[in-house]
Amino acid sequence: MWKIGQRGKQYVQRLISAQFTTLRSLPTSLVETGQNRVIDASLTLIRERAKLKGELVRLIGGAKATTALLGVPLGHNSSYLEGPALAPPHVREAIWCGSTNSTTEEGMELKDPRILSDVGDIPVQEIREMGVDDERLMNVVSDSVKLVMEQEPLRPLVIGGDHSISYPVVRAVSEKLGGPVDILHLDAHPDIYDRFEGNYYSHASSFARIMEGGYARRLLQVGIRSINKEGREQGKRFGVEQYEMRNFSKDRQMLENLKLGEGVKGVYISIDVDCLDPGFAHGVSHFEPGGLSFRDVLNILHNLQGDLVGADVVEYNPQRDTADDMTAMVAAKFVREVAAKMSK
């Protein structure tokens, strides 16, 4: 399985490299013009979809906050498998799967556009095929999130994608709101390496970027069970509150009664599907036994007190899922319950 995943990753890397080589043979001005056009078109797509959804919600009236889904099908910053780039359409299909109804556990009706709207996906692959580097690509993600937030009362819930997307999303939320947020991060890994394998934008380094930028006041990491010396040292450096699974029985009561966001711009939730024990979520790139149960996560989410201003659900890998896409349903329920928490 590991060899198959690595071969697939190497094939994609060779394909992108070949495209870059072709682009380098063209005049720089021509390539830059093409890149700018693709980026402008991508942002226009998100802007117009968000504008339409925002106008609809405002026309209906009565909403103070509406969850807006935004897909970011990006997987190349993964250190292992790149399948999370394929996740957004699978998660969307599962959200509306006929095997369940459209009401959340706390009674919110998802078919109400004031509860859940969808502004589509950022065309990540098309942008990368134009030779756009990661710095500009991350800016496109941030700009797209800001375009969503410009349309009151929309708030972004981003479907990844690997965990590298959390950095540009949190950056955009913090910059748009004018200050830091508190972050609840559920994950098997702290994702706080300085530059994992030399990659500044690695999915294993996203929270280092967030903390360096001053975009979070508090960062609570829950479900951690794969952490090394650097992960703990980086946690201490940034003042991160790391709650490891080996101590979960002692921490449970406190984690199920969190109150966050007071004195800052609100609360951001980042859910890596591998926070769950693999028995609950097979469709992830990194199997880490000894994780949270699905109900553990929902108890933390449902009892959380705070104004939720943004969120992401990341690292679902359809290529590792069961034949019936069971983990897609898990990721979709995370989306559904987070949407219910954010919308009001």
C-alpha cells in the first residue's frame, strides 16, 4: 500500500514537473499573463457564487451567521499520500446522501440556505498547472475565504484537502476580522514542525505558520498521539495547549466543557479526520491507533461555548476509504454538525 501511494505521488510530481518545464520554455511575460488570468477567473468564480448565496440569505432574512462551504482540493503538501485533494466532491455527496435526513443532531435543517450554503471549489489543480507557486496559491486560498466573508452573514467552513490549507484559511479569517482567534484543533498530530522535510507549506507545519503570524491567541490541540521532541518543543515555543490521548481520560471533563473566544475575534475549529481512531475512519492517509471516538469529538463540539467564525475539515482520503465511502459519511457528519454550531 505504501509503495502504491508513493508511486502515485511520484507520478503526479513528474507530471507537474513536466508542465513546469514546458512553461519555462515560454516567455516569462506570457506565462505571468496566463497565471494572472487563471487566478482572476478563479477568484471571480468564488466572488460571484458567494455574492449570490449571500444575497439569497439576506433576502430570506433572519440569519446572523450562515455556514458557507468552500472546497480546497489540495493534496500536494502532504508528506505521504495526496488523496485528500480528491475529497471535496465525496464529502458533498455524503452530506446529501439519501441514507440519512438533512437535520443535524441539535435540530438544524441543512436544506435551509440560512444554515448551509455552498460556494463551490477553488480550482487548485488548474492554478497549479499554470506554474503558480505555493506562495501565490496560498494567497488565492486566503483571498477566496475573504471573498466569502465579505458577503454577510456568510462564514467559511472549508473542506480539504490536506492540512496545509488551514494556514491560509485562518490567516484570512484573522485578517478579515482584525485580530487573532482561539483555535480548537483536533488531530492525531500537532502539525507544528518548523518546515517538515524542508517544505514551508507542509501539512505538518501549518500551525507553526499560524502561530508565527500571530493569527491565534490560544491553540488547543486535542487527540494527539503521534508527537516527537520537535512537536513538543514547538508547542512550548508557541504556548500551545497539547492534550495527548494518553491523558484523555483525565482531560475529558475539561475538554467537554470548553469556553473559548472571549477577548478575541471568535473561535476557529480545525478537524483532521485522523483525530479519530482508525476503527472509526479508515479513509485517512495516516493510521494512528488509539484515537478519539466520533462521539468524543461531538461531545467536545456540542458543548463548546464560543462564537464560531470559521472552520475546516481536512485530510479525508477517498483513495484509502472503504468501497462504500464510510469515512466520507464521517467527514460529512463533521461538516453537518460544525455547520449547525456556526450558523445562527
